[in-house]
Amino acid sequence: MPQVSAGVLVWRRGAAGPEFLLVHPGGPFWQEKDAAAWSIPKGLVDEGEEIHAAALREFEEELGQAISGPSEALAPVKLPGGKWVHAWLVEADLDLTDLKSNVFEMEWPPRSGRRTSFPEVDQAAYVPAEQALVKIHKGQRPIIEDALRRLAPSR
């Protein structure tokens, strides 16, 4: 059975069009990476958990604040590894200055025997649409593209 992740794609109205809230993963592997390294705030859906509820939970775990307001389901995306990502589009202009992400632990440095904690998310930012398409993981790019179609002025 394929894994399922759920997340929230927050957007706000920018001077040049929509801006999307993306998060940068913490930890040493991602430290110097920018292009195709960012993500929507998302995570695995627990067994028996409702997918939208998981999206809201993961958002709060990764950013340290809850998200509320009307949400619109975006088309689910299948990542190259087989995992499905379900995302909801929510308009909000959040204060990102006090980022409080949950943490994960891993052996670092490799083969040292030491366990080190890292934030799951080390940065969060609103990114203009064109830049978001460059920064987001390639497998998640269709999420941004779907959001842009739904936010098009003809709507």
C-alpha cells in the first residue's frame, strides 16, 4: 500500500501575483540546497486519520502555528517513489518570524555513534509563484501548478 502525505499550501496576494508559503527541510543534508529543495508543509497521514485533519496537524507541527479558514482541495499528486500527496489551498498572511518546528533525531556526523536533533523545518517563506516553481521539489511542482490554475484571474 503506498504511503500518503497531506499538507497545506498557503498563499497570499503579492504585488506581482500569488505568493506561496514553502518550507525548507532542516538537517545537514539540505543545509546548502535551495533549488528543488523546498516543500509545502506536509507529512505522513497516520493510520485511521482523516487526510484533511492530517494536513492541518502537519502544518502546525512544522510551523508552530495552526492554520484555519476556507480550504480548497487540490488534485492529489503521485511522487516518483510512489507516495501520494494530498494538499489543500488556504489563503492566509502569516507571521513567519517565530518559526517553531518539531524536531527529528539522526546519527550525526555519520558513523559517529552520536545522535543529534535537527528541526524538521529550518526556514519558511512566502515565495512568488515563478520562484516557487523553481524552489519546490520537482514531484510537488504540480501542486503549485494546480493552485495557479485555480487562482487565475478568469476564475
